[in-house]
Amino acid sequence: MSNTASKKTLIIMVAVFVLPVVLAKLALENDWFTKGATNKGQLLSPTIDMGALLDDADPKWRLLYVMPDECDAVCENALFSINQVWLALGKESDRAQALVVTTSSSDKRAIAALREYPFVETMMVTTPTSLASSSVYIVDTQNNAMLFYEIRDDRKDAVMESRNMLADMRKLLKLSRIG
């Protein structure tokens, strides 16, 4: 009788410790639940290598925007957003950079208007990038565009998206020791 009881105890103990591991493995492989994500922006998978564009630049976290040929409300909101997010970073702003990439066909009036944002830097490139001009991108210290935020023409929506950018930038700066 004691032999049967000890076998039963052994089976119960194995089941208690092995069964949760097996169920967790099955749940992960079969997507039985939604995986948690704390980022507010859209994750780029795979990341976009910006090394050719930013090769000589210091290792910083960047809020990058590509200036379109004609600056409309979306463009104005994007410029406002990256400036406000950079300012809101406060003491961490030295580890980040608000950057607008321009080409020869970019809106000259909007480039001139960037004087209103003294902390937003510009970079002239000869070849256009594949990045959309309706989005702001977060570029990591290794020059990989990893998150993007779709900017809308409504100012309230743009402000809400700025809050999302700020939350992600703060989190990235807190977790990163580089830049």
C-alpha cells in the first residue's frame, strides 16, 4: 500500500512542476494570448538601417522626420511634435536629438520656418530616404529606425501622438546607457 501511495505522490509532484511548464510552452507557441507591449509607437520589424545617413553623427537617440516636398498640416504638426518632445525630455535632452532630414526638393518655406524651433537640427541629404514623410521615427544610438508614429493633420491628434513619443523616449533613455 505504501508503494502505491509513494508512486501516486511522485506522479502528483511531477505533474505539479512539469504541467505548468508544458502549458506555458504550448501557450507561447500557439499564441493563445496577446503578448504584452509597453511601447506606444509602431514597432518597425525589421528595423531600418540609417547608418549611411547618420554615419558620422554622435551616438544619440533621435526623433527623425523627413521633410516632404510640400509642408502641409501633417508636416507642421510633426515639426511641432519633435520640438515639444525634445523640450519635454528636460535634463535628458542632451542624450537625444530632434532631427529633420531635408532634400533639394524639400519645402524651402518650411525649412526657413524651422528657425522658430532652435533645438531642431536639420540634415541635408542628396538622395531621398525611403522613410514616409507622414511619420516621426525614433532612431536608436546604433542608427536603426525602430519605432514610428503616424502624424495626423489634426493638432489634437498630433499632441496625443507627441505624448506617446515622449513616453517611449523617456523609457528608452531610462533603459539605455548609451547616448
